[in-house]
Amino acid sequence: MESQQGVCQKGGTMRLGAYPCKVKPGTKLAAAYGTPSISERHRHRYEFNNAFRSELEAAGLAVSGTSPSGGLVETVELPGHPFYIGVQFHPEFKSRPNHAHPLFRAFIEAAKARRAATKEP
């Protein structure tokens, strides 16, 4: 990121804690969560480089979740792929053995559907 060039001391620059994310309708992310807005836990200092956003979208990458202003890309996915979702947060922080995170649940469902579709009778 342009604002981070030349930064050597990273100390307290991490994005930590819960952040809101606006979910794009009609995406796998929207199907997994079933809601237009989510809040997820972050623990990182890196962000999607918007300088390449339009080029990546033109090549087929779908931005499926952003900050409420739309300025920060929070999630991406590949339409047409059985399950290709990349996120800027840690779903494992909110998953429990008796209450799986929506993305983990959706991943298992996609794997089961793919197996059923490719299984010979």
C-alpha cells in the first residue's frame, strides 16, 4: 500500500477486533451468512490493494464484501467455482464445535454437493 511504503516500525498498526462488512447480494458469501451485513474479527495489518481492484474484477474476481463505505475490500470470491472465498478476517475466532462459523458450514456443504455431483451411480 502506498501509505505503508518506507514504514519500518509497524508496532501498533494492526487492525484488531470486530469490523463491519457489507455483503454483496447474490454471492456465495451472502448465501453463507443470509444477511446483508456482518461483523467479523480481524487481526492483521495487510489490506487488499485497490490499485488493482478493477483489473482483478475484469479478470473474474468478485468483491463480495466491503467496509460499509466500500473503500476496503473484506472478501473476494470466484464466481463459478464450487467454493472459492477469500476473507480478510479470521472465521476460526467465531467458530465453536457445537456452532460452526457460516463459512465453514458453507464449505462443508459445497464439498458434499460436489462429491454427490461427481459420484458415479
